[in-house]
Amino acid sequence: MSGIGPRSALGILSGASVDDFCDAIAREQTDFLTAISGVGRKTAQRLIVELKSKISQEEVHLIGAGPGTVAAKDAISEAVQALVSLGFPIT
């Protein structure tokens, strides 16, 4: 995304959890985003415009599903399988 580099992205994610950030994007909450240090009104609007189509409501619900749900366990299983296929050892 133009205008958001690695430093800005780290700043954004240090100011909000991934769950809250995704939820704010999905719900178009510019007030939440502008409360994060380094994110102004225009940047918040641009984040929403560029990321909303990439974050579906289903993904937002999956992120907030919690570690005990079937959907979360499926996601964790997929992530582990992907890491194993990339050569990471399971300990």
C-alpha cells in the first residue's frame, strides 16, 4: 500500500491488536484508526478503502473466534501444515 511503509505498519500494529484493527477496517471506524499514533484522517480513510475488500467479515469473525472454537482450530491446523510444508520442524 503506497504511503504505508514497514515503520508505519509496525506503529499501527503496536497501537492496536490485529483483531481490533481488522474489525475497525471492516466497520470503517476512522475514529479508532486515527486514535493510533501516526495515523491521520486521510491515512485512516486510505487504509479502509484499500484493505476493506481484502478483509471479509468471515475473516474478522474467525480472528475473534477464540482458541477453543472449531474455526480457530481449523485455522491453526492449516497454519501448522503450511509451516511444516515449508520445512519448519514441529516440536
